[in-house]
Amino acid sequence: MSKDSSMDHVDKILAQWRQERPDLDVEPMGLLGRLKRLGTHLGREVEAVLLKHGLSTSAFDVLATLRRAGAPHRLSPGELLEMTMVSSGTMTNRIDQLEKAGFVERVVNPDDRRSVLIALTDKGLATVETAVGAHVANQHRLMGNLSAADKAELDRLLRKFLSDFE
């Protein structure tokens, strides 16, 4: 994974813009371009590991949300929406697909029989248990070329940057 970082693809783009439009300050373009490219690369790496467990990243997101909620691993559709930040139509589609695959089931809410909860099935729990272990190991691998100090600094900077949007 580690390569000479002296000149990357983004540097080439920035050099072209500096040549063609020296009046523009393209520093933000470089930072945001690298974040975007990194997100694309990381997304592919994460997806490859999850696919080995028969899961898309969106399916894993729902199963992992149910798993980390703790036993009995069930949440209302509204709680899933809030925790995953997708639209209600998208969530309904994800739940439908996961239900067809046998990973989740809709169960009557014992506190309000007019509503349902989304619950992990035994198959869903077993799948997410295995997948999350592989996912975390993969995350460690992906961060392997950064020192502990680098990771702490990157985390601090990303948290600061993200706070402006959240």
C-alpha cells in the first residue's frame, strides 16, 4: 500500500490548474480531491471484504447497527433511519432485501402492537459477527502505514473538519 508520496495524481491536476489558471488558489482542491480519492479507494477495500461475507456495504450498515444496539438486536425502522442517515424509502428497500436473505425479520413491537421492530435473525447475527471481525481487521490493515501519532492527528483534524458539517 505504501508508495512514494512525493507526487500523486492530485498533484498533477493541481499543477495543470496552476499552469492554466495561476490566479486561482487551488489548495482546497488538493485537500478535497485527496479526501475524495481516498474515500473511493477505502470504499472499494471495505466492500471487497464485506462481499466475501455475502454483504454489500449498505446491508452491513443495517446489520451492524442492529448488532451494536445490543440484545435482543432489534430496532424500530425509525431508529434505524436515524442511525444510518438514509431516506425512509431506501431503508424500507434495505430491510426488504435483508428479510428476503433471511438476515432480519419484522416482529411485532411488544410495547406497541401497531408497529414493528426489525430484528436480527440467527443467520443475520452469525453473519454480522463474522463480517465485523473481518471488517475491523481490514480497517487495521488499511491504517497500517500510519503511526499511532499520525492516526491521532488525522482523527483530530477530521473531527474538526467534520464538526463544521454536523
